[in-house]
Amino acid sequence: MPDTIQSRENERIKHACALRDSAARRRAEGLFFAEGLRLCTDLAQSLCPVEVYYTQRFLQAHPEAAQLPGRHAFVSEAVAEKLSDTRSPQGLFCIFPRRAQTFSDLGRGGRYLCMEHVQDPANVGALLRSAAAFGFDGAVLCGACADPFAPKAARASMGALARMALIFADETKQAIDAFHLYGITVIAAALEHSAPLEAADTAFPGGVAVLVGNEGNGLAPQTVASADMAVRIPMANGVESLNAAVAGSVLLWHFRGVQQ
């Protein structure tokens, strides 16, 4: 029988909230917090939850949650409100191990998304979701990217955190050097000194890495210069740019590893 937690000051609840709110805590402990039936069950297909919390109301509506691995506990509605990062909590919360890898896990012939200073968690999550949908093997997050394990990013990724290799780099040059070491072609998204996307080849036997930059400034000039080629998305006259997640998703579709 699962434990029952009634107090909002319970140490396990405080720990879950700390993982929800702190990127440093998530990195230090190798864990992250997730909320909601769809996200938690998607993640649990590839990751084994460490802790599972639910309300009586939620379990009555979704008895299948009792089959999730991990240590289970009922929580009161008041505790669920404290745990929740949303306005209308469903009543299911899980703690999962982080899946993070290193450049030594790159594979020749692989396809990778590389983000540079993408700061909006929703954009990071949406880009990961698109990369997973289009058959990419992993993603590299460089510099001041938002934490993909933050609640907002995790929700936007729709379970991609469990399906893709995630690598972190302090500088984009570190990622580009690693890609080149493995024979992976590096393609940068840039408006200037770039080829139109439809003219870009899609056959890269050695693998391809698609670089997407910051929402306001795009990729740094030195990043574009270090890439093997730069491409742009043609747009109608008078339209300056696309949202970072939308633009990145268009590029990921063009260089997709899943052939439709």
C-alpha cells in the first residue's frame, strides 16, 4: 500500500519541489520532475520513475498509474497544489533520472540538433519534440540554453527527453569540433551569406548536425563561420524572421532522418 503524504512540509515533497524549481539541483542529483498523465506515461516508456505521487481522485480516474515503476505515495489535494507547476493540476507527479550523455556517445552517420543560447524553455522543448519526430539521434545544448529538464521545457518536448541523447557544452565550438571529429557535416541557420534551404543537399552519409541560434540574435558569427555551410528559409517579402522553434523545425524536417 502506498504511503500517504498530507503535509506540504514533508521532506519528500520539498525535495520534489526543489527538483522542479532548480536546474542546479537537477544537474547535481541527475533527476528531474515531471507532471501530468501524458508526459509521465510517455517518459516511463523509456525511463524508470524513482518517485510517483498521485491524489486519490487521480488514481480513481486513471488506475493504470498504479502500474508505474518506482516508489508510490498518495498526496492530499493541498500537497498536489504545492507540487504543481500548472494552474489546474491533474494530480500525477513523477521524479525521473536524467538522461544525459557526452560527445563520446556521438555516432558517425547520426543526425543531431545543436542549439546555441536558445533561452525560452518552450522553444527548447518544442525543438526537441521536432527532432525526435524527424528521426534525429540526439541534441547538443550549448552555452546559455534553457534547461530541457525544466517543467515547461519537459512539457513542450512531449517525452522526447526519454527518446533522445542529450549532450551539454559550455561553448558551441566544442560541439562543432566534436561533430567534425566524427565526420558529421555541420549546417548553420543564418540569414546572411547563406544558401536557400531548398538548394541544400540532404544526403550526408557521415551524418549531419543542424545548428539553431538564440531567439533574438541567431547564431554567433564565429559559429556560422565554423559550420560547413549556412542555409536560410525563404520567406515572403516584409517578413523578417520566424520563431526559433518554428524555424528550427523546418530545418529539421528538411534534413530529417525519417523518410516519409
